[in-house]
Amino acid sequence: MLRGGEHHQCRVQFLQRGGPAGEADACEIGWCEVDTDHGSPYPRAARSFRLDPNRSLAVPGGKTMGGMTTRLSAVDRRTLAKLALVSGASMVGAGLGVGPARADLAPAVLRLPAPTGPYRIGAVELYLADRSRRDPWDSAIPVRELMVTVLYPACGAQGFALAAQMAPGAAALFGQIAPLGHPQLPASGVNWAATMTHAHTGASALPGRRPTVIYSPGGGDPRTLGTYTAEELASHGYIVATVDHPGDACDVGFPTATTYRGRYRITVFRGDPRSDAATYRTMIDTRIADCKFVADALETLAAGGNPDALGRRPPRGLGRAIDPSRLVIYGHSAGGTTAAQTLYEDARFVAGVNLEGYLDWTPAAPGEPGVLLRVAEHGTNRPMLMVGSSGFTDEQALDLSWSVMLARSGHRARRRQIANANHWVFTDLAPMAAQLQAEGLMTSADRDALVGAIDPDTAVPEVRGLLREFLDRTLGVRS
């Protein structure tokens, strides 16, 4: 972590393992000089960033950009420059960790809670390209690209491998960048790529039309941090599409590199996006358009088409299993804001769940009410569940918009609260924080600040139960 008011020279280095006896081969690809403002750990500007033009870049896990070792493209250079600014340190090791890993122990492997439903789960990744929009965060990208994981009830799992929560390259970047947005997370000592889900990649879908759910994660978070709720729904008969918002999410991996970007994109955020009115509005407006486009893609699948921009075939039976007439959206934090406003704007959605997301725009001053989103100003005419946590530090500001929303929606909106919990209890950090504390990688105070003191054996069933109960009742699903 950088210190405020200092000048830093940072080497950018990758280590790729795979030589004799597993030793690491270093490849230093450049350096930059970074200035920071006083009192801030975030970089303000780079004096310069230089790359060795004779070097090629191999990403973690022995894989390379675009499936082959290539010279760095201009977009790859921009991405690395941004990453150097984010880290302020060398990017090293298979996990691109900041600082040394625990020398005396192997990196910790975290576990996700098993889903409780009767169905096995299948998973498939979709690469979507909306050619009607340019990317709002990077002017060099002429289309809006999205990465989506669809989880669904599977009719069998034999012969289909379990999916990792994060692919190796994305896990490596997450380990580097996530502790900047979540300072409670350890900067090293975790093998983020080793956490497995309970979903089988490419398994055939179980026959039958099923309610379909879109999930939008919190600001700066990847879609993979919503796995414990998404798997629970899929195991009980729902189809769930989890969405990455590139440029917003801390890291997003794509199937291939292109002429206008590398294989990976990292977040453009430097601090809380809600603190800047223009950034926050762009973030929410972009997310709403993203989720509507994902709904379009799901309708294409249901109609027998293939929305994947690379033409990769979906698993057998998946399209026939999607029921677009029972489409729901839920999300956490900025994703909750997105879910609420998307429900208001798009009549295809029959219900929504807002997990602790604001319903107003950035206020002119702290403590003042912001301009209400239309869903709060006018209320919802379809069912909505709003769930908060007792430890949320900005609860007073949240209440300013939530109370109006509830008053103007009548019986159609309801509010619940998770006791003894904090903001990220709705994400996979709920079960992971306790494991990090047990490994000596997180203090109890940091765990409380992240997810609260609530035991994961209580938190996980409670969050899952609220979500399932609302959706089952709203959609008439019999679990």
C-alpha cells in the first residue's frame, strides 16, 4: 500500500511458474513512477510508464494473452499501466499478491457453503457484446462487452468438471486489487483460484421451464462473489445469470484478447464511486442497460438462438429451460440499486430484490437527501424485497430513500434486516471471512467491519432463506 504524499517508482513484474522443479521465471516488463496525494493511499498520477518492447506477457497459471504468448498490444499496455497505479508495487507470483505470502504455510484455500436444494447444478459462461453501445469507461472499446455465468438445475453431472469460483487469471487479479477496495482482506496468503463451486461446467440442463433470475454484484465486485446465493437458487430450481460489469468490477476476464483490449480488464474506480455524482450516475445507468441486455440474451436463448458473441454452444437443454415470463432481478449494494430501478423501467421483470443499495443519487452534501431514483419517487407496482444489515455505517442515508420507497409502494414492497451483520454479509465474504480469521489472515475487528460478527452458519441460511422465501412466494414456486 502506498503512503500519501509520496513519490514511488514501481517495477512491474510477472513470475510464471512451470520450469524445472516448479521454480519461477521472472519477466520484468516495465516500470512506472507514481505520485500520491497527502492522506490518500490511492495513486493520483503516473509520471511515466515504460514497457520493454522485447518482452512478452504470460498471465498467471502458465496461460498467455489470447491463448498464446504475444507482444504487448497498446491496450495491454494501458491495462498494465492502470494495474501498476492500483497496486503501487510489483505484481508477482501466481497470485499477483502484494507483499510476501506466508512463508511458513501454504496459501489458504477457502470453501463455499454447499447449496441445500435437491438439484445438481450446471454452469456455463456467456460472452455478450452489445454493439449498440460504446463502453462508458474506456473510449477505445467500441462495443459494450459483458461476461455472464448462468447457473441452472442439471440433469446429471457425471463427466462434467466442477467449476472454480474464479478462473486463475481473474483470481490472480482479485488477490491484487480486491484488498484496495476491501482493506479488511489480506494482501497475500490466499489461493483464490483454488476455491471450487458446486456447479458442473457444461452439464445438460434439467428439462422443464424455470423462473430465471439476473444478479448484479456490488460496486467494484466481480460476479463470482455472489456464488453462495446463486447456487442456492439454482439448486432449488431457478436459472441464475450472474453479471460482470467491466470497468466497474475489480477484474473481468474475457475468453480472448481483442485489438482494443487485452484478456483482462480492471476497475476504473479509485475510491467510492458514490462520492462523485457523475461517476455514480454513469455506473448505475450502465448497469441498468447491462442487465436489460442480459435479459435480451436470455430471451434469445429461450427462443432457440445463441447470444454468445463467439458462437460457443450453450449446454444441451438450457434454452428450453429458461422461462422469460418469470424474470426476476436481484443485486447487492450498487447491484441492489440497479435491481430496483431496472424493475421499475423494464416490464419484463416481475419482481426484484435490493440487498442494501441506495435509492437516490449522490447527495450534494453528506447527510442530505439525494435526488430520488424514479423507483423510490413513484414506488413499485411489482413485488420488491429490500434487505439491510444492522451494522451498515450509512444506514441513515439509506433510510432517506428506502422510507419513501416503502411509503409509495404499499404492500408491494417489504423490508427486512439481518441482525449482527454488516454490508458484505450478502456476498461470499460472509462464509469466507470467518475462514480468513481462523487462518490468522483477518482480525475480528476487520471481520466485523466486513460482514459483522454473525456466525456464517447463521448468516448464510438467513440470507438464502429470505431470498428464496420471497421468490418462491412471488412466483408460486414449490420447492
